[in-house]
Amino acid sequence: MTTALITGSTAGIGAAFARRLAADGHDLVLVARDGNRLREQATELHDRHGIEAEVLTADLATDDGIETVARRLSDLRNPVDLLVNNAGFGNKGRYLDVPMADELRMLKVHCEAVLRLTSAASEAMRTRGRGGIVNVASVAAFVPRGTYGASKAWVVQFTQGAARDLAGSGVRLMALCPGFVRTEFHERAGMGTDNIPNWMWLDADKLVASALADLARGKTLSVPDPRYKALMGVVKVTPRALLGGISSRTGRKYGPR
Ligand SMILES: NC(=O)c1ccc[n+]([C@@H]2O[C@H](COP(=O)([O-])OP(=O)(O)OC[C@H]3O[C@@H](n4cnc5c(N)ncnc54)[C@H](OP(=O)(O)O)[C@@H]3O)[C@@H](O)[C@H]2O)c1
């Protein structure tokens, strides 16, 4: 029996990871801020799949929250075999419209928490000679798109660099870059989605299946779905100025606060 720890497990992509890993028979450590929702999720997954689901209530925008999760990842008596750094969010508004405190909170959750949790997990996994880490970035990592895109670009570069440094240690690291997925993300950020064409939406369960297959293949970067693979091919050859114009319009319609 192996154990997976998922941050941001209660909604969207994290919940899809939790469903799939529980169905595959993995015990889980579920992490988010809303304790009631976590406990309900743990009970449901335990009852449905007969797995053990532990709950860790932690706010990854705080040092205490990050330390709580890092301690759990370092516990070699109850080892974690797979870490999914998934917790994340969008801010409402463009650069300079977003309060500095929110920009910094994003860097804390998307970058500092990912760095510290990846490091805690990698150390423990290297000691055991095995383990996997999926860091959820975004295709926004490849286009100019405010602090969000910049933070996800960091996730991609950091993860691929760490994967190279840890090659041969038994620890696999992979950055996962989803396109648009219908979750609570856009509503939480106060973003309108009616200007995002239907073909751009991905299914969270299919995304997770594809990500886990890529991890098993030893990939360090996963861009699930042929539509986004093709789109990223186009992005590579598109001039940055044009790319910036398109990306700053797509999916960035902000409603009233
Ligand atoms: N949806 C998309 O279109 C899309 C596309 C590309 C990449 N992504 C990335 O995918 C990841 C998951 O996004 P999603 O769309 O599934 O979002 P979501 O539906 O809003 O779920 C976010 C999850 O993260 C948790 N969370 C948020 N802030 C947290 C914090 N400070 N500490 C601990 N947990 C926190 C939430 O639970 P609590 O509120 O209880 O803490 C929730 O479980 C994010 O990293 C996002 O950037 C999303």
C-alpha cells in the first residue's frame, strides 16, 4: 500500500487526483484550509474505496501551514510515496490592480510552499530510494500572464531542474501544465469564463489520468491533451509581443468585486 499527499485536495484538479488515487487503492493525506470539507472528503473516499484518508488542515500561505505539511512529508515512519503540490488560486485583476498582499500570497503558495514541500518530500524519498512528485503548474507558464504565469513558469523551471539534479536517486519529479479546467478556480478569483471557447476546456479526471501516465513514463513535463500540445507548439514560434496580447485577453475577464 502506498500513500499520496495532495494539497488543495477538496476541489477541482486536487479532488480529481484524490478520487483517482483512492480508486487505485492508495492511502491519502488530504490538505486544504477548510477542515470540515476535508473531513467529509476523507470519509467519502474511505467509505467508497476502503482506503485510509488522513486530514491535514493547513493554510499554505502561512509558515505554520507549510511547516505542518513539511513535517508530515519528512516522517519516515509514515512515508509519503507521491506528493501532488496542487493548491493554488488566481487573483482578480491585472498587474497593479491586484493588491501587493495578494501578489505576495500567490508567490508564497505557488512558489515558496512548492519549494519547501518538494524539498521535504525529496529528502525523505531520496533516503528511501523512491517516490514521485507532481507540481501543478499551468500552460500559463509559457505565456506572459502577470504574477500567475510568472509563478507557474517558476514551478516548471524549478521542477525540471530538480528532476535533473535528482536523476538516478529514485525520486521522480514532474511539472503538470493543464489548460483551462472547469473547477472552482475561476469563480473564486472572480473571473468570467464566457470568453473562453468551449474547445479549450479540459476534463479534470482525464487530465489526472494523463498526468499519472506521464509520471509513470518518467516525463518531467506533462501538457495533457493533444489540443494543448498543439497550442504549445504554436506558442513556441509566436512572437512574444503578439503572444502577450492574446494571453492578456483570454480568460481574464474580471467581474465586479
Ligand atoms: N482550473 C484551471 O483552469 C487551471 C488551469 C491550469 C492550472 N491550474 C492550477 O491547478 C491547481 C488547482 O486549481 P483548481 O482549478 O483545481 O482550483 P480550485 O477548484 O479552486 O481548488 C483549489 C484547491 O486548493 C485549496 N487551496 C487554495 N488556497 C490554499 C491555501 N492557501 N492553502 C491550502 N490549500 C489551498 C482549496 O481548498 P481551501 O479553499 O479549503 O483551502 C482547494 O482544495 C492550481 O495550482 C491552479 O493554479 C488550474
